[in-house]
Amino acid sequence: MKRIAVIGIIIEQNRKMAEEVQKLLSENADIIQGRMGIPNMQDDIFIISVVIKAENERISALTGKLGRLKNISVKAAITSVEVE
């Protein structure tokens, strides 16, 4: 069954990595329900919040790929509610 999850992504010090993040998010556009990006130029970080609806395995795969990118921090909060 699918679950709703919120993935928090923080890109540190290197805006170029945003291109790699965007590529992964685009590859998973079919599960993305919404996203919000907040640039924090003062601290040289970029924050992205993504809401997705997918199976646990797909959520884990996406967060794993994002987490392997340099200067990227990722956390996922997955609900226990099952949806179709």
C-alpha cells in the first residue's frame, strides 16, 4: 500500500547540486504531490520540502539516492496511514 511522506532536503554550500536533486525529483514526478523550495542565501543553504504518495520501498529508494549526493541532507517522515 502507498503512504504519504514528507521529504526534507537541505542543499549546503553548492547550488550546483540542486541540478542533481531536480533530476532525481523529475524522475519521480509521478509520485510527487507537491513541493516547496526556500532559498536561504544568508546561510548559503537551500531547503526543499516534498510531499509524496508512494510505497515504502519507493520512498526509501528516493531518499537513499538523494542522501548519497554530496552536500545534501535528507530526512523523510512517513505516515502510518495507508492510501490508494
